[in-house]
Amino acid sequence: MNDRNGSGEESLLFLTDEQLRMGSEAMFFAYRAFTADPDRILEELGYGRAHHRALHFIRRSPGTTVNNLLSILGVTKQSLNRVLRRLIADGLVSSSVGHRDRRERNLHLTESGLALERRLSEAQRKRMRTAYRQAGPEAVAGFRKVLEAMMDEQMRRQFLGGREGGG
Amino acid sequence: MNDRNGSGEESLLFLTDEQLRMGSEAMFFAYRAFTADPDRILEELGYGRAHHRALHFIRRSPGTTVNNLLSILGVTKQSLNRVLRRLIADGLVSSSVGHRDRRERNLHLTESGLALERRLSEAQRKRMRTAYRQAGPEAVAGFRKVLEAMMDEQMRRQFLGGREGGG
DNA sequence: TTGGAAAGTCAACAACGCTGACATAAACTT
DNA sequence: AAGTTTATGTCAGCGTTGTTGACTTTCCAA
């Protein structure tokens, strides 16, 4: 709340309201920059950010179900369905009936889906790569540490659970 | 592109595509968490994220003009106007004719505008504070460094230009 | 066989981006 | 003084992406 110094980390002066406000603002500007490059590509094709997110998470977990995707993305099925319907119609995503449970649909990227996902994520990675290089390895470790600490427990599990090795 | 090791920072293995993908994903999840708390308050009041942004930047630069706000937020005047109109009608923002240039409007937060902005930003700061404390001062420095490196030059100037002291 | 979960669809709505067109006042230029 | 530019505001309309609610179909499991 206020900067009463004297005790441990509190005295390191990076928890003042003003410092925290700057942190928020940095998040705002950085996130805008972070989405800007893929947004340009998406616009050419008449897609939006939601399409990118779907492509990203289907690539990350091939064969994932709609329900699983819903819980990761945190949107309603109606909202996701609109996006998926279009991606399937456009031949970027394939939806196949589940093996064990035939109510489920397993989602995969098609070749052209993979190609678009690669194009989008490469645009995004290019910016990340430049930023990481500029900031250096220690800064990157700190960056990741703060981002993870910022997530809710549930999100953190989804984030860390998506792959094997950590960061 | 690929992890051909051997030269300088490249060999530190934090620039592989997979590492960069994880960075992107961390940004996605963290940003969702970052906006979640104020979003809940805004929803109660029938406002959206755009209202929060306007309140934030008017508080940051009291007396700012509409044009200045437009260039910071990076939206069209029609879009901003819709938000400002509501905030002014609701008595959260005051708009006064400029002194030097009477075409301009100087924007300020009213008392209730200040109160809401405080409530929103405090909710956001609370999460930042917790994350910062968990991650520690070095991580915070790295976090800020990467976020700044991620911005476009123009954004970085707006970010750093808004106040006196840096980070 | 029946209950309920999973998936999909339709309708309607809201927030918030966008474009284009137009109005007004003030300031600047010629 | 007349014309142009700038700052702002507003109207109309559109698209993406979120929401709720209602409903159907499919199909697993008790």
C-alpha cells in the first residue's frame, strides 16, 4: 500500500505503488507489441486472435478435445465453436470422432493449419527472440519467473502441464 | 530458427523455438490473470477494459488531451469517444476547454473517477505485488527489462515518457 | 432404458475494435 | 478576410469475440 521501509524485501523499493503501476503499464504496452505481428497476418486472412489461440493450443496438444480446449482458453463453447467451425471449414483443423469416447472430437491441425500456425508463431517468436537477446539470459529467467507467479494456480498447472520440461 | 549452438548467447539454450513458444504462452496466461481482477470490478459496474485504460492514462497524465490519449491507446477516436462519453456522462471524467488552444479538451478524473481508478489499479497491483514478492527483486528487474525490449520504439518512448524516474 | 455428459447449433446481445461521412469551432496560413 | 488545417464530437454501420439461454443429437454408463 505505502512504502514503509525497513523490513526485508519491502525495503528494496520495488513494491511501491508507483513501481507496481509501471509494471502494469509495461504489461499493457508489451502485450500490445506481442500480439501486433501475428495480428497483421491474421487480418490479411480475415481471422482474429481467437483463431490464433486455437491453432496454437491444438498444435501444442494434437488430438485434444473441444472440452479440454475450452478449459485452457477459458471461453464458452459457443465462442470457441464459432472459431473452430470456421477453421474446420477452411481446412486448417480436422475434427475426428474420439476412439474411446465417440462423443468427443479429437482436433488436429492439417498441413495448411500447421503452415499458418508456423507462420503466426514465427512472427511472434521473432519479436520474443530479439527481446530475449537484448535483455540477456538472467533477465529472461526473471521474466518467466514473474509471469508464472502472476498466474492463478489453475492456469499455472495448465501452463506447466502442457509439456514435459520446465523453463 | 534452430538451435545451432556454439556462439555466445545463442549457446545458452533459451532461444530455442520451444523456449520461445513457452514464453509466448506464459505471456498469454499471465496477461489473462493480470486483467482478471479489474475485469471483475468493471463487470459489476457495466464497464469494460477500455474504460479502465482510459481512467489509468488520464490519472497518469491529468489534463491530457483527447488526441494524446488516442496516440497512447492506439485506437480510433470513435472508439475512444464512445468510452469517454460514458465516463463523462457518469461523472468519472471531466472535460474542459483548453487554455492555450480552445479546440483541445483537457481531461481529468473527478473524485469518483479517482476512487474507481484506485479501486481498479489496487486490485491489479495486489496481484503484481504478490508476484513480485514471490519472484524477488532480480527477477523483477529482468521482467521489466524483457517487457521493455518487447515494445516498439514508439511504445517504449510513451512508456518511459509518462514519468520522470525510470525503473 | 433412462439419466446425464459431450458436442453442436441457433438466437440475441454487449464490448470494443474498425471505416466513412459529416459538423463545429478554433487556429493557422495566405 | 478567406481558405485550410486541426481537434473534437457524432452518426451509422460493420466484424470479432465474448456472453447467456434454449434446444438437439449422440452416446456412455448406471
